Amino acid sequence: MNNDKEIQNEPHPAEDKTETPQIPDQAEPQQTAAEEPQNSQFEPESTINKEGPKTKEETPEKKPPSRFQRFLRKALIILGVAAVIFLAGFLTDHFVRYQPLSNTLNETQVELEQANQTISELEVQNTQLTNANRTANNEIVALEEELASVKANALFYQVLVDVNTARIELFMEDIEGAQAALVNTQDNLEALLPYITEVDPELALSLPRRLDLIISGLVRDPETGLIDLELFTKDLLELEPLLVGD
């Protein structure tokens, strides 16, 4: 049994020869010549096939964007659109609302500058008028003082004239004439007393009393009245340089 199996496993030489027929040498060049154009025609395909895998290896396939990336992209687009809308609204609101206000503000500033300039001019004029008014008031005060001095002079000389007239009438023994001369003397002396008080307060108190005694004693004692009038005149003459101005 074993021998039979070994015999069966051995190759048959005859079958081998028939399975691989020999090709003559002349046919080989023809086949190679015929194969060369075929190989030349397929060379591009082979190069394409060779380059294809290389390009796939060099440029890896792009992965589709993730959900977060898509969300972020949409959010950026929405923010960009919102920013454009906001900017357009801001510009529109600026030109519609704030531009007229800006023009009004500019006009108001121009008017305010003009008003300030007018106020400055009025202040200058007011300063000039104030100085002029002060000067006028000073002149008025000076005139009032001068008028008071003139009035004091007039009152003083009127009293002095009345007293001298009464002395002359008494000297002529005309008592009625002396009384008539002293009719207004008391009133004039009373108006003169404020000026006399400024220079001699004691004399301002004694002169009215002495004049009253002189007038009341003319009829009873004309000679004493004449002496009193002379003394009265002497006191008035002492007041003259104090009361009468230049």
C-alpha cells in the first residue's frame, strides 16, 4: 500500500513535457517587438498610477467642519451682520438726529460769541458811564459844597448887614428903624448856625441868646442895645474868615 502511494506521488516525465511546450527562439523577438508598443502605450497609466498614491499621501483628505465650528461660523456671520446693521443705524441716527443738533449748537455758539462780544462792549460802555457818573457826582458834591459855602456867605453877610443897619438906626435914635432892620435877622442867624457850629460850637449857642436880648431891650435901653450890637458885630467879624470862603 505504501509503495503504491509513493508511485502515485512521483511526477510523470511525459506529462511535464507536454504541459510546458518549448517556444522557438525566433518567436521571442516578435513577441517583444509587439509588446514594446503596448508597454509604451501603458506607460502614462503606470506613471499616473504611481503618482496617484503619492498625491493622496501628500494632501490628506479635509475633514468636514465640526458642529462647534459651524456654530462659531454662523455666530461670526450673525455678529458681523449685526455690527453692520448697528453701524448703519448709528450713522442714520447721527445724521437724522444729531446732525441738526450739531448745526443748532454751532449756530448757538456763534450767537453766544456775538452776545459775549456785545456784553463786553456794554461792559466797556458801562465802565465809561460809571466813571462819568462818578466824575459828575464828584462835581455835584463839589458844587453842593460850593453852594453851601455860597449860602453860608450870603447868610453871614445878611446878618452882618442887618446888625450894622440896626446900629446906624440906633445911633440916629430911630428905634423903630432898628427894630425893622432886625426883623429877619433871627431867621437868618438860625439858618447860619450849622455852619457856625462847625467852626465854633460855643459861639453858636451864645449868639442867638444875645440877639434875642438885644431885640427885646431896644425900646427899654437903646444905649445898652447899641453897645450889645457893637459886640455882636465884633463876634461876627471874627467868624468871617472861618465861614466865608475865598
